[in-house]
Amino acid sequence: DQQVKQNSPSLSVQEGRISILNCDYTNSMFDYFLWYKKYPAEGPTFLISISSIKDKNEDGRFTVFLNKSAKHLSLHIVPSQPGDSAVYFCAATPTGTASKLTFGTGTRLQVTL
Amino acid sequence: AAGVIQSPRHLIKEKRETATLKCYPIPRHDTVYWYQQGPGQDPQFLISFYEKMQSDKGSIPDRFSAQQFSDYHSELNMSSLELGDSALYFCASSLALRLAGGADTQYFGPGTRLTVL
């Protein structure tokens, strides 16, 4: 049972344009959400997070939007750069210390010149 | 800034052998997590420790055990290895902030690639 879903396995965007990566979840206990970027043979790198008490969090070129009623979140990257090409994982966890992350299946982003 | 350190980075073992993976968390982090990522899959939670006590347990086989030591580093011990144990094993660490309405951000190490032949 995939509790966190990323329905687009891949996405191709031109350099300078906006990249939008989507994530849906089913577990109502999740209330903290994170996005990680992953290169092959490396560990996931934390990008940005959002708590369920917010609907938007911004950090530089990265913005995460949360629609709690729809159980949907999205990551916007503006402007997209070739170095952003990687696999992006959405992850979710309930509130609390040492809570495990449940990951989505990932979206491979390719930023073209 | 210091990151999570994992050793070894690569490990090749035969079936039925044992393996020990080590994780050194970011300094001052008190919580350690282990995840397993099979080929083409998302990372799956195995086990976590907070202040040297087991905190949560996921789909970890009985053949695996782990612990967190007094210096907060952690070791994942894997016995009677099977071909299906071949995967990337990630360790992550966090600092338990105990924020109301929040959770702790986990920072991942580079992983150990285990190959079982």
C-alpha cells in the first residue's frame, strides 16, 4: 500500500522554466512533509519541508505548497537549472520525535538546455 | 558542515555471511534511522534509535539487528545474508527538537551499497 505517491515518474523541463513536481498522500496522520533530491549512488539531500499548519514554504528557488484537504503537495523550482536534474522524493511523517519517513516513488527531473 | 558518515561505502558478501554497517551521525544529533533502498524502489524504513533506545521499527527482518552506542553512532548487523538483501542502505540522523506541531528533519548519509553474491 503506497501511502505517498508521485504519479509522474519523469519530467523534462527547459532551463529557466518552472519545474512542478507533485505528490499525493493517503495517511491522515502525516503532518510534516519533506522534499529530497537524490543523485545516483548518493544519499538523499534535504531540500525543503513544510508543516501541516502552513500551506506554503519558500527557500530561494524552491517553494513547497501543501493542500491538506486534498492531501496533495507540490514542489516548484523557479528558474530550473541543469544542476537540478536528479530524482526528487517526496516524504511524509507524523508529528513527533524519531518518526520514520514514508517516501514516494520519486520523480526524475531532467532540465534541458 | 559535517554530514552523516557511513562505512563501508561498498560491501560484497556471499550468501549466508554476515555484514556490519556503521553510521556516524551529524555531531550533536541524537537520533539515527536506517533505510533500505532496493533497485528502482523508494527507501524503506528499517529501524530508528533515539538517545540509544530503539524508537521505531519498520520492515526489518529478524536476521537484522541494530543498536546505537554511547557516542551516538549506530551499527546495523545483518546475518544469514540472502540475495534479496542486496540494496543501498542509508543512515539518517536528526536532532530531536520536540517542536509542537512539527517533526525533526532527517539528514542522510551517502549510503552503503551491499551486494550479496
